[in-house]
Amino acid sequence: MDKAPVLIIMAAGMGSRYGGLKQMDPVDDHGNVILNYSVYDAVEAGFRDIVFVIKEENEADFRTLITDKLEDKCNVSLAFQKLDDIPEGYSVPEGRIKPWGTAHAVRACRGIVAGRPFAVINADDYYGRTGFKKIYNFLLNAEEGQYAMIGYYVKNTVTENGYVARGVCKTDENGYLTEIRERTRIEQHKNAIEYTEDGGVSWTYLHHDTLVSMNFWGFTAEFMDHIDHRFKLFMDDLKNHDPLKDEYFLPGVVEHLLLENKCTVKVLSTGDKWHGVTYKEDKATVVEALKKLRDAGRYDGI
């Protein structure tokens, strides 16, 4: 059986986030979106099999805009994140239209990944080349329960145009993850990066080299079974929360497994700068940054 790592790219939210796939704004003069740059870096790092998680209704547009252009670069598969893709014996709560979250998106790939290690990224984040190389090489030699996360310095993940949400990480002396805490409002102020949990009444300082998660993970094959098992537990507990809005997130699965001593997560740091269009004003910065990389020869042929 092929044990080469697979790359899963979560793109099911792209249609709603951009107002439809046809409205995805290119970030260069060649019509490329951020996703094209991630695929380039992934293939250069060694990935040959890529799975895109999308909404089924976006399939035709996605093939035209993305996958048809990749056929000569890698093996592409599509997985569909569907609201009714839930374990047998469960039902979708009446009135629920919100997707189930990132762990559910990865679960949609269970039949395609088929016992192979895999990495996971978001479709609309630019991660830089280093993370792909590190995660691919890690997965080549990882044993069951040995996971990894690419950690970014928070100074490289903020925007001047508003706030961002990041998973703030703590590690032990050997670089293994001990805690990941979601901070939903992190801002770059004049001389500091800070977060608030009370709407801006008070602020907590974050050192600029604090490692944060950008949802760039590496897992061995059995993690897919953990996702499936814990999704049932999530569904069982849904009645105690908000059945119409609660989501099943990837970091939450990892956190539970860490607490149960069922895995380790090596944090592989990178000094690469994240780029993304969190706000419309961010686009100009992204376009300029990618142009500099292209002019330097970094993305010849894309």
C-alpha cells in the first residue's frame, strides 16, 4: 500500500467566503489565487496526491478554476463536505444549515486517504514553502500517534487592517505541544501584539515570537479513526450546546487526544510570513508580497 503523505486542502468554505467561486479574486496577473501558490509549494516539497474538500454544488466551478489546471502537476481528488454526512443512527438537527467544522471536513476524506499519513491546510492562507517541506519530511518517518503542527510566529500572522483569530500554542522544552488556546481577537497595536477576551476593555500582551497555529497539521493514518469516533461524542453532546451553530474543530480533537496521552504533537516552527485576505484591504499587501517572490524567481512556471 502507498504510504506517501497526502495533502488535504479544506476549501468547502470558499464559496460562501468569497461570494461564489467565480468571484475568487486573483492575486497576480496570471489569474492565480492563493491556493495555486500552496499547491506549488506542496508539490515542490514532495506531495503528489492532493485532496480538496469542497461543497458538492461548487464542483463544476472548482474543476474549471483549480483542479483542471493541476492535472500535469499532481494527482487530484475531490471530497464533498455534506451536512448529512454523519454517523449512522444520528440525524441533522432541524434548522441546521451551518457546516460541521474543520474536523468534519477532514473526515470527508476518509475513503480517499485510506490508511495513509496526511497533512491538512486551509485553502485561503499562504503558508510559505518551509512548512510544506517540514511536514512532508516529518510524515515520511512518523509512527502511529506522532503528529506535527507547523507553528508560525505571531508577528508574521497579523494584519494592519483589523484583528485575526489564532490558536496560541504552548510547548515543552523539547518542542512538543502542551496546549493550544484559541484567541479570537488578536491585534497589532503601535508597538505590541495583544489579544482581548472582553471586547477591548482589557488587553493581554503576546510576545512577537509566540508560536500560533494556522491550521497546518500533519497526522498519521489512525487519526482519521479518532476523528470519526470523536464525532459521535460531539453529536451525543450537541444537545447540551447549540445544535444549530456548534462546530467540530480539528484542534479540539487534537487537544482531547493530548489529554488522554494518545498522541504527541511536534511543533515545527517556521519563520515564513503568512499572507491572507482577512479584510479587503489586505489584498494589496498579498499581491505585492507574491509579486516580489515571483520577481525573485520563487514561482517560475506557476
